Amino acid sequence: MIEPPEWRVNADRVLSLDPWCLMGVLNVTPDSFSDGGLHLDPKHAVESGIKMVGQGAKVLDIGGESTRPGAAAVSSDQQIRRVVPVIEGIRRHPEAAGVVITIDTTRADVAEAALDAGADAVNDVSAGTDDPGMLPLVGQRDCGVILMHRLRPPEEDSFSDRYEEEPVYADVVGDVRTWLDERVAAATQAGVDPDSIAVDPGLGFGKSVAQNLQLLVGLPELIADGRPVLVGASRKSFLGAVTGNSEPRYRDSESIVAAVEAWRRGARFFRVHAPEVHLRALMVAEAVSAASAASSS
């Protein structure tokens, strides 16, 4: 297995995650919790993606179906109509040369259409449990995949600060790690190259505010497995619950702190809505870490 910090996104490319890698969120949806409705026009979506590349995003995660709690499912045909023109537009753009594109979907047919249009890898928030064809497709296409933990599908879930009863885990960090290990095993059995697998603990998906914070603290346990770990804390409700900030668009300050804390614990891969401010914050965190190492040597 390739030693971190690298992720094999396809047969032709290994993506360095050193000293970090920012994935920009580009939801081509009307109902995503933070940027819903902002990128419905393909031309505008392409422009937004190119802007994020200029702000430091090495990866663009393009999705045509919202995964926020309570979101309704979207047909494969509709997802394909939303994402393919955007992927093709970004691939043609000279300022996007070298950017990695991931397709955010749980459907194998959507993933296949996106890969045909120029996407490099798949970001599946169901970790291949929604569609039995997903993991075999990833293996056949020899592409990267991100497997995320979730407790239940979006239509059955709640925002982290709105649970009437806290989701049940014996140990949230250990349970998430065990579940992801099982999904990694399923992926490799389906023919996916182990070096092409990244995992995501699924912050905000089936976890209370306290459980999300415990997962952030417990990231070293997940990173110890030797696989790239994607951290997606950006603008999530558990951060707003801590500060009392109810508006997702204005949670970038909280998101930056969460990313820096995750970086300090070994995470190197971040899914963010605002790449530029995350880039600056991580640059300072790295500088402080280097100065600390120098003073103690």
C-alpha cells in the first residue's frame, strides 16, 4: 500500500496530500444545506469551480443530489443532467488543468456517466451500500473511491443538533472505524485497488454534536489504519451548535478551527466550501508546527 499522504485517484495519477489537500464542494443542487441553488446554471457552476481551484482546491467534488438530513432522493437521470455538463466544462477549462474531479453520488450509473465525462474518482457517502453495482464499477474503472460512514440515509436522518434521542454507539470512534474497515474489505473484494481507497468518518451523518466532536478528537485512531482520511466538517450543524450560529453560510470561522484541529491530529484531506480561508489557516498551522519542531530540536 502507498504510504500516506497520497491517494491513487486513477491508473494514471497519485494525488499528494502533503502537507494537505483541499477538496472544494460544488453542489449542483437546489437544496444542499449550504450552497443549494447557487450553482444550478452549468456555466456559473464551472466558474465557481475554477474560482475554487484558484483558491487552492486540488480536488472538486461535484454532486447532483443533496445529502443533507431530510433531503429527498433524486433520480439518476436528473443527477446526470446536472453534473455531466459541469464536469465537461471544467475539464475543458485551461485554468483547471490538473484538478482532480470526484463525483458525489451513491448511484453506479451516475458515477459511470461522470467518469465518462472526465471525473477521476467517486465520493460515495453510502460507502457502496446503496447500490451493489458501485464497488464493482470502481474496480472495473480502476479509479479512486471515498467510502463514508453514515448511520442512516439522509431522508431518515436529522441535523446533529436536532436529535430527540442521541444516536447509539458503543464507542463512536471505534464503531466508525470498524464499519469503515468492513467497507474497505468489501471494496477490495470487489476489485478496488487498496491504494485507491480513502475513508471519511462522516461528520454530521448520524452523529450528535458531542459524537462529532469525539470523532474529531479520535481522528488519530482512524488515521493509524494507514489510509487517507477525508474530513468534512465544513459548515456542519454541530459547529453551529457550539457557537450558536444558525446560518451555514457564515460558519467558515468554525470550519477553519475544526480543520486546523483535524490537521494537528494527522488529517491531511479536507472537504471545504471556502478553500482560500482554509488554505491560509493551514499555512499558519504548518508554520507554527515547524517553529515548534525547530525550537525543540
